[in-house]
Amino acid sequence: MPQEPVGARAWSGPEGAEAFAAVDAATDWLVGYPFVFQALAEKSRAGRVLLDFGCGPGRVADHAARRLGMRIIGVDASSEMLVLARRQNTPGAEYHLVRDGRADELPDACADAAMCNHVLASLPDEQAVLGVFGEIRRLLRLGAPLVLLTTDPAGSGIEYASLRIGESGVTYRPGQSMSVRLRRTDGSWQTMPNHAWPPTTISALLERAGFTITAQHHPTPDEAQGVADPDHVHSRDWAAERRLPPLVVTVATRA
């Protein structure tokens, strides 16, 4: 299988942003993002604000806006990612740069709900994770939900449809460096340095940051029927995803 190793700053700069936008993400669109949207559905009344923390090139935010009817506020630490996000032309969306861990242009309690997809993988230690959770908490209203999508390092070494997490036989400690291979839309692969954050550690850090955990589970391909796009669900057999679902959806409430 063709594979192109890339460095620790692969998502930085214009080329990095374009590379991220070219990730296939087939597994995420089966057992990831649709379940994030499902968890947010209770807050999906028209006019309510959804914060996408670490919005990247804006593709997931665009889907969320059109499916949930919410107004998007996207934030990211990469100005190049925000350029791509604005090109999505999502109705009513606005995007802001995160500097030194804060979205200073945004006031406290400006969002009715938040999602944070695959951001934790880039964070090397507990303080960095707590910093992200703290800023999300600042931007959320009291009682608002936060939905996190993360990879589970327990699935290390398994070849999923669009990713492979870590190396076979390795048990990763919280925050430990862990490579992740991602399939591009052209069928090639790239390797990214990530960090391992097990579900139990994520729950504990959320509680330390002032959130209450309400749900956490690994969506399965069978559950995806009726949640994900039907054509996508039936596009392949998803054998690896059935063997051990690789993604975790954690739902918490801002206390």
C-alpha cells in the first residue's frame, strides 16, 4: 500500500491544511460524525449556536449546520484551516482563530452546544487537554452539552477502512506518542504523530475541567444503520470496524 510519512507539523501552513482536507475519513463518516450529530440533536433548534472547537477545514461543521439547523461558530489554531473552512460557504457560519489556547474574539457563554472532533490526538499532556476543555467550558452556556470524538488506542494495529491507530501489540499510556495512518481520497496513506488518550482518562479530565459525563460509547457499524448515510453504510463490509470499533463518542454537560 503506498504510504507517505510526514512530519509532526504536517497540518501546519497552507500545504498542511490542504493535506488534512484531503483525508478520506470513511470510518469517521460511518461510526463517528453521524453519532456526534445524533448526540447534538436535542440542541438543534434553529438559531441555536454550535461551537466547533478545532474545526479544521470546516467540512464537518458544514454537515452539522445543514443537518441540525444550528448556526456554527468554528475555531481553530490554524489560520490556513480557517481559510478552507470559510470556503465551505456554510450559511450563517463564522470562524475565529485560537491564539495561545483562547478564542479571545468570543465572549463567555456564547454557545448552546459544542463538538470537538479528533483535537485531543494533537495534545501531548494533561495540562494541554485541560486547557482545551477549560476554553470550551468558558464558551458554553451552563448546562450545555459537549460532544467529543476520539480514537481509542485499544484498537492499536488494526487496519480500519481509513485509518490505523498505533502499532500492533503496543499498550499506550495516556498522552504517549502514537502514530496514526490516514487514508487520503486518492487512496494513498500518510502517517501522523498523535497522542493516546484512552476513554477513561478523557472522562476523568472532563470532570476535572468542570463537566459532568452523561454518555460514552463506541458506535458500531450495525448502529450506523439509520444514523449514517445509507449508501456509505452499504459501501463495504467494514470488517475491522465490526471486530473492534475504533472511535469513541463522549457526551458531557457543562456544570
